[in-house]
Amino acid sequence: MIEKILIVDDSPVARKMLKNSIPKDKGYEIFEATDGRDGIKKYQILRPQVVFMDLTMPDVDGYKALEEIRKLDKNAMVIVTTADVQPKSISNVMELGAFTLLKKPAKAQIIEEALSKAEMALKGEK
Amino acid sequence: MNDPATSQTSFSQDEKDILQEIMNIAFGNATADLAELIDVQVILSIPDIRIMGFTALPKFLHETINHGQQTAATGQKFRGEFNGTGLLFLPLGAERVLEKFLSDSQRDKLSKQEGKDMQTGLLVEISNILIGACVGKISELLNTVVSYTPPELFTEGGNDYEFLLEHFDTEQTAIVMKTLFQFDQQDFHGLLLILTNYESVNWMKKALIDFMQQYED
């Protein structure tokens, strides 16, 4: 069951857009990280069930952060949210183990559907 | 007291953050469109929003991209509530490298469309795709529509940008949306600039608020 969600994005606007598009009635605890390095650190501390990860970020980008988080936890569920929807970018993140990829700006309904799929996948794991 | 020219074009940090995210989304979409033409991945960087006088543009460009390197500059103007110019800078010779990534069928198609000069045609086409898709996405997100002038080659092989001043009202202040990018496994960078001026600022400020309104609690 999803209890904690971590949003990793260097843009405060993107974090706000995503945070306010996540359903309020599910009781999710939402945390934020301001870049890939911060995301890896907060993943280790918080162990969220779902991570929303941007790709284009300073210092440690989303590809590296996704890779590192999957090394820490091979079951980590990372939903990539990005404007970079080039076919090669999509195939790269899927090869790195992303759960799915959402094109920015993702509408609330798309986010809700992705979280429902994540919830089902988590139930299937147990 | 604030300088009237500056206060007219000033953006708050929040407004710059929104514009930066919109530019990020727009350029990401533009590169996906470009991937349909040339089979090479574009490595994106974080967009930067700056406000400067048009007269400062040549020095800014020199420091940002070329450091003496010769570049080709292409671009096109767009008109509407969102009003300005898109400019694409690539190092001289990039078109020869990028041409290799065209598939044969596309090469044939482009040759018919663009005439004899394939490489110049490719530069103009890349410019058209990136600027059109980027400005188009910004316009879509900010709920407006623009029209475009045809893309054109401003200079091929120059290493100073004074020529740009002929194309702008140098009394004006430019809002510069800058995105540096690199082609995967190619040793060169490109620069996309979307320039707009104070005539668009009041509209843009309202459009940015309206855009964020849909994500407010």
C-alpha cells in the first residue's frame, strides 16, 4: 500500500504542479527532493513506496538517481516525469528500471492512474 | 526608484520559475519532434531565463556559446500575444555531422523540399522544428496562438553576433529563454534562444498566473 511518495525535481514549480495533482483523499504523505542527490538521500531515509523522478536536473540527474535508487532497492517504484520524451530517453529510463514514464505536464487523471497501477503492482509483490 | 524599462520587464522569482518549467516542457517536446527527423538523441540542460538589453545580446552569445568558434545562426519570428524571435545557434559543420543521421527516405524528401543545398536546408529545417515546436508548446501551455515568419539562415560561419542588432529594436529589453543542448555522442553543443520583449510582458505575467491556477489547491 502506498503511504509515502517522494517527488524529485529541481523545479519548485514542477514539484508544486505534481504535488497538487496527486489525489488528496488517499492520505499519502508527500515529500520533496530538490535534485537527484537529494532524492537518493531522502529515498534512503524515507523509503517511500513511490518516487516521481524528473530527468533533467543539475549535478545528479534523474537517470543517475534512478540507477542509484534501484541499486539501493531493486523493487523501488520510480515513475519518471519528464518533458524529455525522445524515444531513446524513454528506452533508457525503462532499461534502468523505471516503473513508467509520464510526459510533463501530467494531468491529475494520468497521475491518479499511474498511482493506481503502482498500488496494484505493490499488492502483486506481496 | 525603479528604472521604468526594467520595471516593465521585471519578473518575480516565482514567475521566472514558472517560465523556466514551461521552457523545459516546451524544449523537451521540441526535441522529441526533432528525433523524428534525425535519429540522434538530444541531451537537454536546464533552461535559463534572463532579462537584458538587446544591445547586450552579442556579448552574451559570444560568452555563452562560441568563444571564437564559428557558428551558423538560424531563426524565425513569431507574432501574437506572445511575440518575439526564436534563434538557433550550431557550430559551423554541425549540419554535415547531422546529415548522417537522416534516413534515406527523409533525405529524398528533404532534397525535394529544400532544393540543392541539403546541408543549409537541414539547418533551416532543424531550426524550424525546434523553434516551431518550442514556441508552439509555450503558446499552447499559455493558452494562446502565434503565427510564424518562414525560418531563415541569418549567418553561416560568423563568430560575432553584432548582425543581430539589425533585427531588433535596440532600445528594448529582451526576455531571453536560453536552452543549451548537446547531441548524444557528438562533440558539439547548440543553443536555442527564445526572445520576447516588453510588449508581451503584461500578457505573459497574466498567462503565467492562469497557467499555475489549474494546479492550485
